[in-house]
Amino acid sequence: MRIARVYKKESVPEADATDLSLLDPLIKKYKGKKGNVIPLLQGAQAIYGFIPRAAFERISEGTGLPLSDMFGVATFYAQFRLKPVGKHIIKVCHGTACHVQNAKEITESIEEALKVKDGETTIDRLFTLESVACLGCCSLAPVMMIGDQTYGKLTGNEAVKVIKNIRLSENN
């Protein structure tokens, strides 16, 4: 018996009216250079916050790089994003030290407060929640990072309070 895979069609919003001309200086800088795929993808992500499909196509047209090669690199490395993310990325550590200190409670509390699952972005694109393998702050377990700010020895309620404070500061 053969099982057919069912793929979820996901509507990924492109950047509002993606201005592909922003890629032209980047393409000019790296066109024909050896090892240009990663810098091109990093540059595109720096411009749009993620790499829209249209950006892949423009880079391919401008450099001659095959789309399959670029998608292969973009899906291999965790640094690249293929869909929009929030202004604030919440990284909850689930490494060994954090796991034993109940990092799961932090993630679940944030999921409930923001009404998103791990890896998802809030509707207002203010927050994206990500579980990560290790943040390297084991003595502060359990830990989360938002931007370059680290919050340690957290409970679920404390994590949600931090996020609520960020939301309040964004609304002022």
C-alpha cells in the first residue's frame, strides 16, 4: 500500500509590494564571485527581514545561480527565513539545563499568551516564538532571549510579563 503525502498549502504573505530593485546593488556586488550564495541570501534577508520567493527569482535572474541551489542553502541553514518574522524574536532555550528547569512551561505560557505555536509569528508581526537548542546561559536556566536581551531563571508568568512590557512599550 502506498501512502500519498498531503502537503499543507501555506499562504506566505510577501513583503508588501516587494521592491526588488533593492537587490540590484547586492547582485552587482556579488555577481560572478565564488561563494556568493550565502552573502546574497544574507543581504536579501537583511533587506526584507526574510527571503521572499520573488527575491530568489530576482537573484537567480541577475546572477545565473539556480533556484534549487539557493533554496538548498536557505533551507539547510537555520539563519535563513522563508516567511516573515516578528519585530521581536523570542528564543526559548530547550537545552539540557533549561529542559530540566522546566523550559517547556515558559514556551507553553508564551504560546498561550500570544496565541501562537512554536515557530509562528503573531498576527500583528510583533513577535515570533522559537525554541532553540542552546543559548549558552546554562547557569541562568531556564532562559529566553528577545533580541540581544537575555532573561534568566524564569517562570512562565515572568516570561509573559516581559513580553507584555515589550508590547506596552511598542504601543507608546
